[in-house]
Amino acid sequence: MGKDNYDDMTDRPSRRSDRDTYQRRPSRGLIWTIALGIAICVVVIVVWYQFFPNEKAASSLGPSVVITEKPKQVEVINDAPQVQIPSPLNDPVQKAVDLSAADIPVLDNQARSLSDVPKPVYGTSKTVQYADHLVQEGEDLTSIADSYSLKTQTLISVNQIRNIQAVKAGISLRIPDRDGQLYTVREGDMLSTIARKYSPSLGWKTLQEINGLKNETIMVGQQLFIPDTSTSSQIQMADVAPIQFQKPTNGSIIALFGQPYKNPSSGNTESLTGILIVGQPGSAVVASAAGNVVDAGYEVKGRGRFVVISHEGGYRTSYHHLENVEVKIGMTLAKGETLGSIGTSGSSYDKPTLYFSIEQSGIPLDPSQFF
């Protein structure tokens, strides 16, 4: 009995030791948890290195590296204009950068006066030259002509002005570089015959050069500039007349406005301020437009029997060398109403010849521009 108990006592510790060893072994779940944690850490490290390489490089440089950007150096140009920035303490109001007066371009925003307008240079070209002039407030034809050393009649001619009162601010006028007139070529005209009409000493070659023609060929309706006279023609019309005029008698125009002619009253050769019309004896002379007879009379040498009619718009028409007069001062005539007949009174003309003129505000106009 004692042995058995002894054996029992020796065997029990051995079985208890095996059981304690088994209990101290880690479980499978714990092992898998640890393995999963390690795998997650590895993945995190790999991802970190893939997306944040700079931090990787920075970490290799040491504990702490500060990178600073070096400011750019500004190149100094010796010839550059100096710019002075005013101090707020000295001038708190001025905020703009102040440039040297020599470096600031000056802009002239003021309208140029008449004296500043470039004018044609006289005598520098054989061919007539033109400049444009915009009429300003307070200017009129006389003042503009004077400023260019031209005759008023030259401006009237070149711009075909029929109504002087219409020349106002804003109207553009063409200014030739010399006095003269424009002539419209008619059927049968040649440069030589045109030159002889206005000046026997002019010559067709000079007329060709003045107008810049390549040869002596001219066409009907062409405009030619005739120098040293005063007439009218086309180019630009300032305005049409407020009333319409008609030819005062049947017949042929033998002398044009501005053409040299012998004045019957003085016997001197002058520039014609109207036109001369040759007609048949006894042909009626009619009022060119409706108006009032303001003058009529007789001059033995000069106008002969004459009539002067006043019209609206400041116009006046004159009729000279009449054979007889059928109206009196103060009468009102309708357009086309007879005032007398064509004749040669006051002149030495061989054929019945009517002198007819149109003027506005005392300035003669070319009648052929009105009918």
C-alpha cells in the first residue's frame, strides 16, 4: 500500500507539467493577427515611399535641412531714364510715378488754329496742288481766302459754290495753291483754243503741265484749271441755291465767267463777272427768277439800258445792253416774265448781246452753274 501511494505521488507532477506546457503555447488566432499587422505595416511603408519620395530624400539629408531661394539680381542699365518714386512722408497725396519732364511725350489735344493748318506751297510745282480746309466758327469765304493769299472768287470757283450763305462751320473746302478757275471742256474745245479764251500768253503747253496731262488730248466734260483768273466749276458744291435760275434769253454764250473781255464803259480789258449771250434781234429777255425790280436805267456808254432784280437769299441778277425796257423800279416779276428785249445799247457790239450776271451778297457767281 505504501508503494502504491508513492507511485501515485510521483506520477501526478509529471502529468501536471505537461498540461502547463500545453497551456503556455500561443494560439493560431494570435499568430495570424500578428502576421496580418506586420503585412499591413509593410504595405503602408511601401505606399509611403511611392507617393512621398521627396520626404524620403529629405530624410536622407539629415535631421533638418532648410532650403531657401536666392533672389534674382536685377541688371542695371546705365542709359535708362531715372524713375523717382515720391516718398509718402514728403508727398502723401501723390501716388503716381513721377517721370522726368524730358521723358514725357507731350500730346496736343487742342484744335489747330487756322495759322497751324498746312498750306499749299506756291510755285513749287507746275501742276496745281490742292489742300482741304474745314471751315471753323467765325470764318467766312473772305477770311479763308485771305489766309491762303487767294481771291475769294477762286474758292467760289473751285468749290462750285452757288450759295455763299451756306458756307458755315463744318463745310470742307478745297484750296488750290494759286488763283484761278476751273473750266468744263465743251464740244470742239482744244487746249489751244481754251488757253486763248482766257489768256493769249498762256499757251496750250503750259495749260497741259498745270493740269498734269500726259498729252494734249482732252474730253468733253473734263475739268481743267485755268490759272490767274477767277471763275467757278465743279469739284465740291458747298450748297445749292435756295432758288432756281433760268437762262434769260435764247442764244449762244460767247464769253464765260472769268474770261477776259473789254469793258464797254471803260474800254479796259477785265475779267468778266457774268456771261455774254448773243441772240436774234428783238428776242425777249426774261427774269431769270422771281423777284423785285430794284434798279433800271440807261447808260450811254457802259450798261446801256439795264435792269437789276433782287431775289430771295441775297441774290441779284443784272441785264445789260437791252434794246428796250418794259418794267419799272418797284415792280414784282415772276420767273420767266419779260422785262425787255436783247440789243446793243451802251456798247459797240455788232450783234444783239446780253450781259447777264448773278451775285450774292455782293460777290459775283458764275451764271452757267445755275442753268
